[in-house]
Amino acid sequence: MAKYTTLHHLCSMPSLKGLAKQAYAVLPFKQPVYKILRRLGPPPEPIYRHLHFKGIINVPVTRTEQFRIMHHGYMIENELFWSGLQGWEKVSMELWTRLCRRSGTILDIGANTGVYALTAQAVNPSAMVIAVEPVQRIHAQLGENARLNGGKVITVHAAASDHTGTAILYDLPEREHVLSVSLEPEWNQGIAGLKPVEVPCTTVAELLEKHSATGVDLLKIDVETHEAAVLRGFLDILRRDKPTLLIELLNDKVAEDVSVLLKGMGYWYYNIDDVTWPPVKTEHLSKSRHFNFLICQPGVAKAIGI
């Protein structure tokens, strides 16, 4: 009996790994020490991925433009701290920055904590920037980041789709931070903890009307296979304005659905691998090489130098 009690006690004790994580979490002065280390030359990614902390960081876009963001210890913020925008979707970010400079109305659909929206505001303070995020706990962080930068980015807690009202989001609510949840029930099926959650639902057309925007120039759409529905939610405006789209295409079915909606609008397509510059022009939409496709008019492509 004593042997069983001792074994049970040992098994119930926190693991050494867990204790190490707890000790690291309360370790003081991580941010200033890491700033010094970064100036000396950042360590390789396999090392710095573990060197995270919590606190406000400045993210340079250019030598004179930057934004602030709260580092919660998540992967994106850690990449931004150690490698800047060059470390996160490098080619997509370069395209986005060039496009934002020439856009008056910019929408970030599936904004997460707001990196794309905050970049847009940093390089074009006069633009209307609307950031849409359906996960309430992530939207709260998005709002916090918008306030850190003067509150000019309009943040919206909703899912963008082809209708207004409410929708079912398939979320992982036990996870503090998520990068990949969807309105599509097939997405993430089989992952433990996936749960349907009712969220507000809107369309791009409704967002533009609500904020008195007369049109739209640029959209980033990252909604985990729900992209075609987002386009259907402002199809008449899409046909009229022909805005530039930085859009995620995770499989060929989504690519086909988007292609049908854009048929006859004169768009050029660029498959982004986030390594190759300039991105590769292609005749057809398909599953993206990394995450994103650039879809733009020929004149826009020439204006941004691709």
C-alpha cells in the first residue's frame, strides 16, 4: 500500500518540463535581455522560438514607419520580435505594404491579432482600415493592439460571410490563442476540442455601408476555406471596384470556387510561396504554394513593380 501511495504521489507531481515552463514564465528582465541579444545577432529560429516573453514590442515596417503590438508569448509576435516583418510571410508582407500605400479603403478579413491591419495603418495613416475577427478572445487582443496604435484601425467582432446575422464558428475554445478556425464544419475535423460556437456574422458590403465607405481598394482574406462565401458577400461591389485581393487558398476546391466568382473581371493571379520575389504569375488559381495568392488588375501589378 505504501509503495502504491508513493508511486501515485510521484505520478501526480508536476513534470520537470512543466516546472521549467513555470519558472521561465516568471523569469524577470527577459525582454531587455533579448533586445540586447537581438542587437548582437539573433539566434537561429529553432532557438529563438523558445525565447518568448510578454510585453509591448515595436515592429519596424521601414526605417521611419512602425507599429506597436502586445507580445503574449505567441508564435507570430515572437517572429516579429526576433525577425521583424521579414520573418513573417515575407513576400506577402512586402506586397501588402506596397499595396496599402496606394489604397484608400483596406479590409483585413480574419485579422487575428492585427498584424496586417496594423501594417496598413503604419504605412498609410490616412486610409480607412477595418479589421474583422470572429473569435472573441482574439478580437479582444486585436482591440488592445489597435488602441496601442491610436485606435484608428476599426475592429469588428464578427465572421465575414455571404449573409448577416449569426453563424457557427468551429473553434478550439480551450486554446488561449488560435490561428486556424473556420465557419466550414469540415475544417479541423478530427482535432480534439473542436466545438461549434455562435458568433456575429456580417458581409463586406454591410461593413462598407456601416462605415460610409464608397468603395474598397484592398482586402486580405484569411478565413480557412470560407473565402468564396466572403466574396459572395460583396459580389456587386467586387465587380464594380475590382479591388486587389491577398487571399488564402488552402485547397483546389476553394481555388475553383473563387475562380468562378472572378471570371471575366480581368484579374491577374500570383502564386506566393513567401520566398520567391517577385511572386510567380500564373494563369489559373490553385492551392497556394505556401498560404496566399495575390489577385489584382494588370495596372496594379505594374504599379507595385511585379
